[in-house]
Amino acid sequence: MWSLINGHKHLIKSQQFDRSAIEEVFGLADYIEKYEKQKGKGSYRPLINKEMVLIFVQESLRTRASFQFAHIRLGGVFPFTSEAAKKFSSMAKGESLEDTIIVLNEYEPDEIILRHDEEGGAERAALVSEVPIVNAGDGPGQHPTQALLDLYTIKKHLGRIDELEIILMGDVLGSRTINSIAFLFGRCKGITIYFVSPPHLRVRSDIKEYLERHNVKFEEGVDVRDFASRADVFYQTRTQTNLGTQPWDRKDQKNGYTVIDGNVLSMAKPDSIILHPLPCLDEIVRSEVDSDPRAVYIKTKNGRTSQVKCGLYIRMAIDQMVCL
Ligand code: NCD
């Protein structure tokens, strides 16, 4: 058993990861990437016939695809996957999350990857499950595997996860990816976070309390340009309209300036990076930003591994750690 979740069977929230668990995931992801580069795609197969079940109540592209690619590459199988589970599994007939998980446990898979639409969904599933549950996003709650891949992308590009100034911006209140990575920064040293959002979408108080307890400095603001010249990392997020956030004008008097465009780029340090968990709508002006080498969110270019690709290796590492 790996120490991944420090003795926990399930992977539910970022706070489960202490510094050594984070390093362990990153070390394994590096190892797998190197192994595959040397010996070819699909050459590293520690999970032959291990069974992954995916239950996705909410929409997804990257999380679901990367878990599936990861598991197939490692030699695993998928006896059952349910996309739009509230439509196509018996949840559509009113079956509870708990009963769904209890039933799947009867078939004894090696892990269940769950994306749910309510905060606490993964925790509820874990309470009735012997099989490890991996939280792939629970409503506005957390998305811990995304946070790990985000931090891993920072490590890959900047060579460190300490002594950093980071802008977490956009729908700060509604983004579970911001919640999750903010908790991980509690395991790093010398961190300053600038939360940049309209006044009505400020960071949650439980996160602020956690950061205070873990000596992470933070400031709140409404205009990304106030912090742009200091930032090592820009972490942009979309408006979480599917979770109820109303769209706002990202460049106005009342709501501040929460877009990344050529103007913001011109203020940014040459060695900073721009991250986004995706999907990206109009919060990055793609025609002005995509071609810049600092834009590492979507496409690997000039040998700079994208955040999306980092997600594949991190999910391979997590998959192995959960299954073995
Ligand atoms: C994020 C999510 O689902 O929380 N997407 C993802 O997993 N890559 C971010 C988002 O949907 O805005």
C-alpha cells in the first residue's frame, strides 16, 4: 500500500496530501513519463486486469479522458463506466448515490472514480465503500487530482513549488479547482496568493482560515493588473455557470479586471506561466495569449509540456497508487 493518502483508503480532498505524499505522486509521474519515453507508449503495465469503474454525474472531458487513457496505458480494464449517470444509470430512476456505490462494491472493482454534482458527494460515497473512491470533482467542493496536476505543472515549468507568488483568479468562489490547489499550497513554503475576482465571488472563508493556519500569505483584489508584474503563476478559471455563477463583465468598473489578455501579458514576468484547468471560454483572449511561450494550459509546444499532458502522467501515478 502506498502512503499516497497517508493511510486513507479514499482520495477525497487535497488536505489528505502532506508534502511527502505530494512528492511521491510527482516522483512516480516523472518515472512513468521517462519510462514511456524510453520504452514506448503502453510499455509500463503494472495494472494488468485491474478494474476501474467511472461514475460521472457531471460533464467532463479531460478528467474522464485522462483517467481512461491512464488506466488503459497501465494495463487496466473498465468493466463499467457511466457518463451522465443521472440520466443513464439507475440514478435516473431515483436510486441513491449510496446504493449505487454499495451495488458496485458487490462486483469488487479495484477503484471507483466519481464525479458528483454536490459538495460532499465523494465523502458520502466513501462512507459506504470498501473500494477506494477517487474524487474527480464534487460540485463546488474539491477536485484534488486536478490540484495535483496543476501543482505538478508548476514544478515542471518553474522547477519548484516553494517561494512562489500565485494569482488565483476568475470565479474564485465557485471553482473547486481553486479550492483544491489553495489547500495544497498549505504544504509549500514561502507562498503568496493573490485571489482576484469580482467582489461577490471572493474566496471561501474556510480556505482563508486554513491558509492563515498554515502561514500562507494572501491578498484579495479585483484587478489582475495590480499583481501581474509580481506573479510567477497566473491561474485563470471560467465562470462556473453550471454551478450557478452568473456571468459578469470581466473588464468593468464594478467587477474589476479578471481577463488575461495581451495587456496583462505585457506586464507579466518573462519566466511566469499561465495555467487554466479548462474548459476556457472568453476569460483568456486566446488570439493574444495562446502563442506566447508562457501559455502552457492546453498545447505542448517547443518541448514545453502542457498542463493537459501533465494531467495524464499525474493520473497514471494516482491510478497506480490507488490500485496497488
Ligand atoms: C474543472 C472542473 O471540472 O472543476 N475542469 C476540469 O476538471 N479540467 C474546471 C471547470 O470546469 O471550470
